[in-house]
Amino acid sequence: QSALTQPRSVSGSPGQSVTISCTGTSSDVGGYNYVSWYQQHPGKAPKLMIYDVSKRPSGVPDRFSGSKSGNTASLTISGLQAEDEADYCCCSYAGSYTPLVFGGGTKLTVL
Amino acid sequence: EVQLVESGGGLVQPGGSLRLSCAASGFSFSTYSMDWVRQAPGKGLEWVSYISSSSTTIYYADSVKGRFTNSRDNAKNSLYLQMNSLRAEDTAVYYCARGFGYWAMDVWGKGTTVTVSS
């Protein structure tokens, strides 16, 4: 199972919005509504930000939103804040043989 | 407090074995599926293995299939990863994570480091 494709880096200024893409295939992202997104600060464990494409766990600010179109999922962060600077990684269900596949990760820089 | 604590990492020679443990507390461990996820130095996350709440279903990434064994002891609130025939490419921080909904992971440990080197 190949890793999902994410841009290596994105950047934005405080208050702006950024969108991170996550491209897979019809066997993973396109085939199921089970895409999740994780935030990871350096040296820390990942944190769940979005699940089931667009749902937010309790405690995650509504500045974070998720969507999907075809084989590409997206994470949008609006009203960027300095503490949003981190790595973001997508993950998708990919069927019962090897059920989960991650993206390569995207480094978000808040300018 | 809901918590996962990994242990058992270390330095091992190629071809060697290690057993990782993950101790769960603050939630009903026996009702949750669990995953192992690893992160090689400077790299992204890689899913390693899934185990259902009652151990009836276990999945592995192709990269570890036949070498790693995922298991759990619900009476001890513990998850294990037996790693055999270790390779340099298995060098990573290994995280255990609690399953959430359908195929997400909402609680993560801090990780344990495995280094495979001669």
C-alpha cells in the first residue's frame, strides 16, 4: 500500500487560512469516508484533529475543518495562530487487508 | 486521566528481537481496539498493526508481516508488540494508540524508541 501524497510544506500568516491536501486512490481516500488528520509538534505524540473526513473530536477548535472530493482529502485551518505551526498528517482506511495508510506529512509554518 | 505508556524500546542488533509494551490507564481498555504506529527519524507516521478489543482481528502492515506479533492482555490493561528479525529500517519511535470510531486514533502514548544497529 503506497503512502498518501501530501505537500512537503505549506505556510501562512497569522489570521489567514491554509489548506493541506492529501491525495490517494479509489482504494483508500476515494473509497471510504474514513480519513483522519493528526497534528504533531516536534518531539510530541500525534493529536487527532479530524476523523471521518470532517468530524472534529471534542476540544478541537472549529478553525480546523476537513473535506473530501474524489481521491483527495483536505484539511483547512482558518484564522491561523502561532501554535498551529506543526506537522500535519492524513490517514485513510484502505480496506481489510492492510487497513490504514498514512500520508507523508506536511510541515505548516506560520510566518 | 486517560493514558498510554509505552516501554521496552532500546538498541538491538540486526536480526534480534524486542518486545514492546503499552500500559493503558484511565479508560476501559478491554472495549477499545488498539494500534501500533511508528515514525522513523525525520520521517512521517507509518501504521504498523491493529488489534480488535477481544483480539479476534489483527492486521499488519506488509513491512512487518511475519516478523511482528501484536497481542493484548485485557486483564492487565496491556498491549504488546513482539518484534523479531529486526532490520535497520525498523528503527523508529513506536507509538501505541487507542482506536476511535472507525479507523481513527484518539489517544496516543509518548512513544518508545527502537534502534536497530550493529
